[in-house]
Amino acid sequence: MNTVQKAIDLLRKGELEQAEILIKRIKASESAEDLLILAEEMFQLGFMEEAKALFEHLNAMYPGEGELIVSLAEILVDMDQEDEAMLLLEKIDPSDEVYPSALLLEADLYQLQGMDEVSERKLLMAKDLLPDEVLIDFALGELYFQQGKDQKAIESYNLVLPHETEIGGVNINQRVAEALSSTGRFEEAMPYYETAIGEKLEINTLFEYALTAYQAGFFETAINKFIELKELDPEYHSLYLPLARSYEHLEELDKSLETAKDGIRADQFNKELYLFAGKISIKKGKAEEAETLFREALAIDPGYLEAALTLLKLLSQAEKYEDVLETIESIRSYGEDDPQFDWLSAVSQQNLEQYKEALNSYHKAYNSFNNNQDFLEDYGFFLIEEGDRHTSREIFNRLQKMDPANDEYALVLERLEETPEH
């Protein structure tokens, strides 16, 4: 066993003092080959300071040697000394055969500093020098992918795929699939996800595949993949809502509701699952269960307006007008509001014979819904009950212009014209 190998073995065993004695002996011998082997091994073992010192020694022995400069720069990057690494890389002559490697490293550094345009320029310079180098195409794909330039990313990754399907732990097929999904090309993405999963079954990729199948409208495929994921990891909370929605699209409401409830048991603070389960309960004719689920969603987030409005409309349809007003008051106490609250309040107050309050609520709601046919109908008939024929006539004239074929509006206007004003 030579001295270099002995020193490496001592480092691996953690016998640092004895290793240091051998390192000094190797350094004194000034054998560049031995020093380079030792420096590279120390870098791999994580002895950064020691490796840096050896590369600096080698760099002093062979100033301007590009390979040594790149190796030293890599160490400086790992030691979070990016500025020093950048200064070193700039010293490499463009005619040096390692210049493309230097450009790649510079591109990484500029990207870390948020200078994506400079990073891209460095990579394109490297590609001009080595047009068929897969690592450069991969680096460009990663840069474009992180920038959200999905089509450019796809083009770069597709140059990689004939040669490599994984680089640095990154599955290229999965990357292409993600980029395609981001551009809305869900159906195109699916074969890439299938290939990626075949190469390596990874739960996040499986989820993305299932979600893409759902977005593409392949609900049976989505269900199969979500179930596969659920069997692998029942605690993968994100799967439950799209799985439940997939069942809903296939009109399998029992399975949809059951899945949503499974999701609630797995993630009891997921307000969206409570809302969805409530909506499915309405479809199944279970109004009371739906009301409970909507209230659970609001207990988690009192400002959850979609749940609030869905609950309020359910209560209004059930003629629970006092509950409507109490719920609106409760939600507003948390600082939340919505123009529909005024409309729903007006209808409830009208039915509770709180006419003064109802008129005030209708006036407030009118600013937001003066082009809404349903609101104008409610408002117009209320005004007739209140005896305000002048304003109600204006409202029904507007309604008739909005829907000229509606005979009821014509009859209402005819009666209003016939009734004398008091």
C-alpha cells in the first residue's frame, strides 16, 4: 500500500493525526500525481479545508492549470465562498479544454445569485463549444424549468432523453411530464409520467401522474393511481380531494363522499375537504349533514367565504332565515364580508317581516347586483310589497330589457300601470 492510500485509509478511519503526518510527507515529495489523488479523495470525504490547501498548493506549482482551478473553485463553492470561486474561474483561458466546465460552474453560481440571464448566457456559450454535451442540455433544461419557461425546458430535456434518463438524481421523464402539465398539455404528459414511474416508483411522481390524469379527464386512470398512492402512503393528504372529485365526475357519489370523509379523518383541519363533502351531501339529499360539514369548515377558518356562502344559501333554501342572519353576523364579527351577505340578509329580513332592515339591505346589495337578474327580481317584488310602484316599475323595465321574452315581467308592468299611485 503506497503512502497516498495509507493516508486515505487513515482519514476514513478518523485517525487524523497520523493522516496529517503522511499528508505532510506527500506534500514535501511534491509529486503532483499523488497530491492530486489525495486532494480529490479528501474533497470526496468532506475534508474541505485540507483539500482546499492541497489544491492551492498544486495551483501554486502549476499556475493557470484550468483543471486545478475548476477543482479549487468547486471546493470554494461547497464552502460557500462563491465570490472567490467566481474570481478563480474568470482566470481560465477560453482556449483551455476545461473552459466549458468552468462556464457550467459559473452558470450555477450566477443562478444562485438570481442572475438567470447571465447564467443562460454562460450555458449557451458552453453549448456553442460542446453542442452535443448532454450535461449542458440538462443544465439548460433545469434553468428554464425553474424559470417557468416550460417549452424551452421541454426542448432541452428532449435532447437529454436519448442519452440519459436520470442525472444528479433528477428523473428527466418526470421533468418533461411536469413541464407539459404546467403548459396544460396533460394528455401529452401522461406517457412521460408512466415511464418515470416505471423507472423509479416515487410517491410524489405518482401523485403528479394521478393529478395530471384527473386534469386530462381520464378519471378512471386518476382513481387507479390515487388508490395506488393511498395504499403506499395513506397519510399522503393531498390525494383525497382530487380522488373524491374523480369519483364525483363518474357520478359515484357514495365513493366520493366516503373518500372525502377518509381525507377528513386523515387531515382533520383540511377545510376544503369539509366543503367538498358538504356539497356532495347536498347532491345526495343530506341537507343536515351538509350544514354540519359547512359549519366544521367555518370552525377551522371563520373567513372561508366559499363555505360561508354555500352554507347561507343552504339555510336560505331551507327557510332558516334567523340562522342566516345569525351566521352572517358571526362571520362579520371576524372581519369578513361579501356583497352577497346583504342580498341574503335582505331576503331573510323580508321573510321575517323586518321590512325596514330588509329595505336597507336591498339598497346596499343593489350597488353590487344591479345587473343580476335574480337579485333584481327579488328586489322588484319586495318593492311592490312595500308599495313603491315607481321604483319597482324601473326595476321591472330593466328586467324586461334584460329578458324581453319573459311574459311575467310584461304582466307585472301591466299591473303596475293599471294600479293608481297613492
